Amino acid sequence: MENLKTKAGKPVYAFTEKPAWFTGGLNGLKDYLEKNSRFTIGTGQNSFDTNEIVVIIINDTGEVEDVRIEISQGEQADAAAIIVLKAMPKWNPAQQNKKKVAAALPLFLKFK
């Protein structure tokens, strides 16, 4: 990644020994999105399965600190994605050298 830093000035890792994970795993993430938005998780394998591609920055305390839109479906979809993703409950932060670190995670979102 392009030398991203958290608001506290800490580095954001693209790859970590232990990635950040949502409580409940992928199913928990799907449930959260489906209950709180018009999105679900796509696989990113083809254009029919993915509408928006976003990168979320999970800081070392597990909070979604930033949302970056990589592939957009328009301002309304972008705004909806940012709102629901920033309101997510805390994640389990990524770890590098057995220390909690900030990490960037891509998400492939699909409209329901």
C-alpha cells in the first residue's frame, strides 16, 4: 500500500501474519451487512458478483478507521457503504510479530 498511516501515525499493513477478523467470521460479517444495509459480501470473482470494492482500515484497537472506495457504483452507493462500514462493531485487530497492528482489508460488496 502507499505508505498509509493511521490517524495516530502508525503504519497500516497490507499483509500481516494474522489478519484482522470480524467477530463471527465471514458469516458474522454477512449477517451484519444484511441486517444494516442493502449490501452483502461478493466474491470479487466476476463483475456480476461485485458492485463496490472498498478497502477498510482496521486500526490496532479493532475500529474501522477509514473506508476507501476503490470501485464505485455512484455517490449514493458510496455514501451508504461508508456509513454502514464505519458503524461496524470492533474487529479483532491484525497481528504482526505478536503485536496488534492496523491493517487494510479489501471487501467486495454486492447489492441485495
